[in-house]
Amino acid sequence: MRCTDPVLLREPTDPPARLVVLEVGCGTGRLLAAMADHGAIGIGLDKKEAMLEVATRRGTAALVQGDAAVLPFAPESFDALVAVTLLEFVPDPGAVMAELCRVTRPGGRVVIGALNTKSPWGLAHHHRLRRASWTGAHFLDRDELLALGRSCGPASLRGSLLAPGPIPGLSHLGPALESVARCVPQIGAFQVLVIERMWPTGGR
């Protein structure tokens, strides 16, 4: 189950396309391109100009340079929001989570992807996760991730990936391995948190 899965981005009763989705920390725009393939209207935000230059060449979404802690958007601007490996790199994950939820409309969803270093994959790659590109990263465990999500609304860990990268023989073994990860989500290397943005008391 991936963050671009349309089932995660909308309720089954919602229209399958034309959702306005913000990806915070969009990097080179790969997820934005995948969401565009599902029919979503994507907007990407990243702090690094170099990343946005690469994303621009994909030509699939509007792009904005900005800080996840101070999003340059009005409240309730988006149908859904996606952030992958973002909370690990911000000084105050709680403040950033509040911003992500602020710009997502009631009835919409916030979908967060985070690495699980306590998974078999994380334990096997702990040396890799100490390299320069991960310096300063704070990895959230499942309880921390859920607590952050529930500060904004009903939240659940909907799915995970057994490994975030290629697996030898993935075309044959991949579906079976990922089925195991979905049944035992705590072993997944990649956790997917879904937060439901609630309507205020009294309805729409």
C-alpha cells in the first residue's frame, strides 16, 4: 500500500479523480507524477530549489518553494495532503503536523509515509541510515507516529511496505511478501499513516 494509492487519498464515495492534492517535501516530483496518473491535481512544495528544478522537468504539477513549518496556503485549501519521509527531518514534528492538517479541508485526508527503523529492514540497514544524508534525522516509532496523527483527528496506520526499495525477484515474490507486511504491519519498513480531517461539530 503506497501513499499514492487513491484508496488512501479519498473515501470510496468520493470522485476518483480531480482531487486537489498537496505533497509537502515533494523532492524531485516522482509521487506528484504518480498522483497525476491517478487523475489528481497535484501541487508540490519543497524547501530545496535544486529539487524543484528537477521536479519542474516532469511538468506534472504546480510547484512552490517553501517551509513545511509555515505553509504558504490558506486553511482548508486541499482535498488531501501527502508527505513522505518529511517528519524525520523537521525540528518540531508536532508543529509541522499541525500545519499539514491546517491546510487540509474537513472531510479530507492527510497521508504520511515514514520509515520504520525497528523493522527487519531498518535493523539490517542501520549503518546505511547513519550516513551523511540521514544526519540529524529523528525516526518516529509507530506509537509516536500515531500520537502525532491523533493530535489532528482520527488516525490509523493503514499499511506498510516490507521494504522501501527493490527486492530481488520482486516481480514474483513481491506480492506475497507485501501481503505478509500488511498482515503484520509492525514489520514493515515503510509505515503509512492516514489522518481523517473531521467536520466541525454540527456537520458540514
